[in-house]
Amino acid sequence: MNTRPFLGWFVSPAGLVAVGLIAAMLAVFQYSVRAYIPGSLEVGGFTLQNFAAMLRPLYALAFWNTVLLCFETAVFTLILAYPLAYALVRTNSSALRSFILVVSVTPLFLGEVVRTYSWMIVLGNKGFLNTLLLQLGLLDRPMQMMFTAGGVVAALVHVTMPIMVIMLAAALSHIDRNYEKAAESLGAGPVRVFLTITLPLSMPGIVAGFSTAFAWTFSAFATPQLIGGGRVSTVSTLIYQLGFSSFNFPFAASLSIIGLALSLAVIALLKKAASPLERMAGTT
């Protein structure tokens, strides 16, 4: 007797999506090993020249900038999201909990382009932030925040904040409060309880949130393109320029393949580096 009669129906949508993703990746890979024909949308024969060209300084710099932006975004998102997630889980006020949840999750309901344009209004030379600083007398002239790496990171933190809060809140909610009470009964203060009990036990959520924020940022396009204004080179903006400006789709496809491989490699390294911390959390 079949004890799981609906398993096939539940798995089939995910299977169809997986087949579509695999087909799309195979099509991209097929383009990446084809020669570029200038002035034509058609591609040439088999070649590995597209991957050899990755060693040029321009493309190596784009990869380095992307990894650095992803790392900075994940770090700042973690720093800002952890207190929100902690307050969301530990507060006794339902009104405060609802307010934190709404503020944290609302950006998910806005498109990336809408959020990016909002940050353009905030960061512009005549935007909200510069106007406020000038009126307070803290600046004598507008500060350049648009078309900078710092502006891109600020906007990307806003994009990745909701998912980081959700993952951290899930990890914090599964921590047994009796461990913290036991530490307090042995004379540990609030700071020591947090550093020795709460923080290590929430490490799985930190690793998951950090990795997700890193991967999400690596594929971001609208924010680096609009906030960076072409002055902050990333893999996604470079792919756009090659694919839709010069119609060099084979090289854009090869950049996509290398970018995917690099992001997976960095996430694997992050996971490996964090595994001792996760094991420590499991034995705390």
C-alpha cells in the first residue's frame, strides 16, 4: 500500500522547474564555447577563447569588485539584521513584534527597481540625505554618494535585509531559553550569556543568512547598474554591457558561467570556514 500517494504530485512542480533551469544552463554553456562574430547575432564554431580572455585585468577587476561588494553587503546586513531579529523573537510586546516584522519584511513586496530608485532619491546630490546634512550645517556642499561603491552597498543591504532577518529569527526562535537561564543562575551576566550561549547557538542562522545574502548580491543587477552608474564594475553589469551593448553573447555567457562557478566556490569556502563554529554551536 502506498503510504505517500501525493508525493509525486508535490515533487513534480519542483522537478519541472529543475528541468527548466538545467535546460537554460545548458543553453548558456553552449553559447559560452562558441565564437563571437562581430556585427552578427549568429555565433561561430567551438572555441575556448572566451574563457581565456577572463585573465585580462578588466574582467579580473570586475570579479574582485563583485566578491568584495558581496562580502561587505553580507557583513553590514548581518550587523544590522541581528538586533532586529533578536528583538523580533525576544520581545514580549505583540505590537512591537508586529512593527518589527512589518518593517523588516515590507521590502520583499517592492521590486528591486523600485527600491533602487528610492535610494537614488535618498543618495543624490540634491537628495534627502544631502539636503538634511546641509540644513543641519554638517556639510558645506553635497557629498558624493551616488556612483560610489558605498552607495551600492547601502542599497544592497536594504535588498538583503529581509531574508537575513527571517533566517536569523528562525535560528533564534529555536534556542532553548533554559540554557540562558542556567548560565544566569551560575552568575553569568547578560553580555556573557549572549556571547557564550545565544550567539554560538544562532550560528547556523548566521551562516545561512550570510551565504544567502552573498549569493543574492552576486546576481544583483539593477542596484549596481543604477546606483553605480557604470562606475562600479560588477559581473552582472559587465554581462549586460557585453550582451546588450556589443551583442557579444558568447563572452557574456562565459562570464555568467564563471560567475556562477565563483559564487558557488566562495559559498563553499564560507561554509567550510564556518563549519567549526556550527559544530561548536551543536556542542554548546
